[in-house]
Amino acid sequence: DTGVSQDPRHKITKRGQNVTFRCDPISEHNRLYWYRQTLGQGPEFLTYFQNEAQLEKSRLLSDRFSAERPKGSFSTLEIQRTEQGDSAMYLCASSLGGADHEQYFGPGTRLTVT
Amino acid sequence: GENVEQHPSTLSVQEGDSAVIKCTYSDSASNYFPWYKQELGKRPQLIIDIRSNVGEKKDQRIAVTLNKTAKHFSLHITETQPEDSAVYFCAARGYSTLTFGKGTMLLVSP
């Protein structure tokens, strides 16, 4: 395990469809974060987990978004009824410890909603 | 919540020159300030960070300074090289998560 991995790397979907992304963090990392990044912007925090517990969600995260980390290892982010405004890069990051520890980012999943 | 402003949005320098990127934050309780570098099409990677009990930190050609009173921190890159060309993001840790600035595209011309 050499780093954080994400799958798929690219996803094109039609408006109204549901999509699910997967993130596999570095194995010993207990924290896992999801961010969204659009062109010309920094990563925007969506939600994070400590082990299997989802501890915080951004108000950016509408009811159409849900995330899980069932066994404290990999995580999934689902977007229901996708909208064109959901088009973005979805980044996952993991860390060993709190938010003042280095976060290691995955390569991201680029979502395009047509 | 935390708000991070980053300037400039674009910075062009000649190889060998120094580059400075500045950020301000709003939450006086923030205590951790990392800088990430993102090359085109790649993931963000941490290049240096500083905690609120320290005023300056250096790592070879890279340094970060923090002024807690003014709530601003800066990234300094000396002797820039073409491979330093990338987008740089500052961030601040508020209560439990990081808030990122909008990024600075640094272009280093040979």
C-alpha cells in the first residue's frame, strides 16, 4: 500500500442518475476526509470520519450526498439524483491523527454530469 | 467558520528569483497551517506546515512565516526552479478540519 487510492478516476453520468465513489486510505490511518475541488478553487471540505464514525459534515453537503466508512477502512461517497452543479473533482485524504497531522490525498475522481 | 484568503492568484517569476505567497485567516483559534503543492493533473501534496507556537519554519529552499497577531502566514520559495511551477494552496485548521485558500498558480520561466 503506497498511498490513498480512489475509484473510479473518471465518471460521466447523466443528470438525475446516482453515482458512488470509493476511497481506500493508507491502511493505518484512522481519519478519512472527503473534499470537492472545482477549477480555480482549493479543496472544499465535505465530511470526515474517525475510524467508522462520521464526525462532521459541511453545510455544503446536501441531503443528496451520503458517505460511509463501514469498517473503518475504505469509504464510499454516494451522490443521488446528480445535478450539473455536482461536476467537480472529488478528493479523498487520510491522516494518522487529527486535522493537525499531514493529510495524504488520493488522485481524485472527476465527475462530469451531462 | 474559518475563512482563508490567498494572494496572488497567479505569480510569474524568472528562474532563480524568489516567490512569496500570502494568506490571511479569520479564526483566531486556528493553530495549524499547512501548504500544499498541486502539479497539473496530480494530487495535492504537503510541502511544509507550521503550528501556532512557532513563528517561522524552513526546509531547504522553502520557508513559512506566521504572524498570529495579524492572522496571516506566508510561503517563501528561494532560488525558484522550473519544477516549482504548480498551484500552491495554503490552509488553516479551525475546530477540526482544514479550510483551504483558492490557490496561487506559480509559473517559473527558465
